[in-house]
Amino acid sequence: MKCSSSVCICFISILVASVEVSSSVPAANHVSSTNSSATAAQILVVDIYSDQGGQGPNKTMGTYTIGDTVKFYIYISRNSTIRETIITPDGSVWLRMAGSLNSGTIIEYFDTQYPTGRWAISVEAQAEDRIVSDIAFFEVVDKQPYICTKTSSFNTSGSSGETRFTGKVVKTYHYSVGGVHGWDVQVDNVYFGPDIRNQTVHVQILAITRTLGNPPGYLEENITLGDEVAVYGLLNGQSISVNGSVNYYVVKLSTLCQQTHPQTPQTGSERIGLQLGEFLIAIILLVMALTIIRKKVLHVRSQTVNSGLTHTGKPHGLNSEL
């Protein structure tokens, strides 16, 4: 095929231009994609949520009961400096954490407490000149009050310093050592002692004590915030000591009311079981002691007989003619 020189030159020019244009399109796309990735990497996002919900800005994480532990997550898209706060229903702000945090998700825990109502967790994150925040709300409700199906009659004899009452645990105290347990109890009903209804008293028991004449009373384990409790102890101002008598106690109201007969834990089935165990141990020790004594007596008698045979060659009292 023949063509004029001018036509060929024109065709070749058009072909070269189309190749350059086609090669420049992917390059432009690559540059645009790179810029988009760089922009995405600079975006700062913070989100607070729990297993019950809350993903997204300013969402609720659900409802929890007094004494529950709220497990929640904090997601941050970039390395940031954060400030985490707790907001109470009455508007108080508690600083929980402040400092640098790497990008990713961390797990946090919060133990619910009084007052009941709408609580919130807020996180503010800053990276360079950008600041973002998120707030997650959650409701805290009280435990359902325990309805006692039995009437507990207390023995009202005792000294004026003693008191028996029922109430609700509104604060707990945790001690790492020493066997000390403490609670603030809002008193509902008083069965013996001064009228301290509708007051909040501090109840404490030293479970491990070496002080003579100051034994600890009975302590039911796992008493938590919001529990209805029954207390018998020694009143001193606004404090109740459950030390000083084995008859004192602090138990959940449900435990006391579910007993077959109204009784203190020391005279009830648990204490009877303990006394039976102590009695069996005493019997076993007595039998062992009697066995040892019997063996000792037989051994002494055997040595006496053998000594007599060695001395005379015959048992004592026997005629040599026999």
C-alpha cells in the first residue's frame, strides 16, 4: 500500500499521540489512588461501644444493673493523645485516663455504682491539629428489692449497744489484705436497738482476728452493691461492728428468709453441721488415743511376763513338777 509522504507522517503522528495519551491515563489514576490512600490514612476516628451496642457517634450502649461490670471498647484510627472521662447522672465529670494511645481497639471495664440513671463515657482524641470525640451513654438501674416470704422474729434481748436490722448495700469497700470486709448500708427496718431507719451506716467485719474476746461473727461471701442484707452487730454511732460475738452476722436477706426457721447462722443448719463435724473429729481422736494406750499397756504386760520367764525359766506361780 502506497501513501504520500505527508499522509504517512500525519498517520504516524496520530499513532504516537494516542500511545502517549493511553500511557498517561493509568499514571494519572495511580496518582489519584495514592493521594486517596494518603488522605484516608490521615482521617481521625474515635468510637466507643459495648457488646450491647453503641457503634457510631453518640450512641447508647444499653442498660446495666447496679453491681454489673460494663465491658466496653474504644476504637481510634490513628496514634493519638486521648482524654477519657466518666459523666455521672448528676453531671459530675471524673477523669479516667489521659495520655498517648496507639491506633487500634482497647478493652475497658467499669463497675456500675450509685446513683442510678443515665451515665456516659466520653473520649476525646487529638492527632496533630485535628481533634475528634465520641460519647456513649448507658442506663444504670437498681436491683429489684427482695420480697421476704417469711416473717423473721428476732430475740430482742440484749445490750443497748446491739442492733438488728435489714437494709440495702449502697457502697462496698475492698481491702486487699487483713480479712476486712466493709459496706455502707441504707437501713430499711430495725428489729432491735436504736431507730436508725432511713440512715446509712457503715458495717464492717474483721474476718481474721487473734484478739481474745473479740471473735468475728458470720460473714456471707459475695455480698455486692445493691444487695438486701440482714445485719446483727454492735452499734457505735454510725458504725456497726460484726466482731465481738459468734452470734453476730451479715448475710443476704434472701439467705435469712429462705431458712426453714428464723435463726442466726451460728445456730442454724450450717452451725449444726460444723458442731457435728467437730464431734466426729473428737470421737476419732479419742479412739486413736485409746488404741495407743491399749497397745502401750499390752506392751508393758508382755515385757513383764518375758522378764519373769527369763528370771525363773518358768512362769511365776507354777510348780516345777507340772
